[in-house]
Amino acid sequence: MSITRLFGENIRRLRVSQGLSQDALADKAGLHRTYVGAVERGERNITLINAEKIANALGVSLVDCLRDKENSDEKL
């Protein structure tokens, strides 16, 4: 799986687990809703700056957003 796809799937899972819409996450991160959607689908080669904005908006570390839960014993 590509890093952009892994990041996007983790972002979607974290967002949904917190009961946030894409709009709400985008507002908290200072990004556009369509951008967040594209990130979640793995369509954007996201910058570290924007990845950090999303992680901060979700209240998690950037490392948690990149962790491969299928190949790791650690939970996010």
C-alpha cells in the first residue's frame, strides 16, 4: 500500500472514530473539505505541513497517522 493511501485510510478512521465530518476536520485543520477528501482517498501527495495540520486537528501525532496497523502490534 502506498504511503498516501495508508495516511488517508488512517485519517478517515480517526476522523470517523471522533464523529467528525470532513467539513469539521477541514475547518479544524484550516484546509478545504475537498482537499481532506482527496487526502483520505490517497489522491493527494500531501505536504508534511498539511499532514501535521490534520494530525493536530485530530489530536494525534503525525506518527500515529502513518502507522501501518496491519503490520504493527501497536494501536493508534
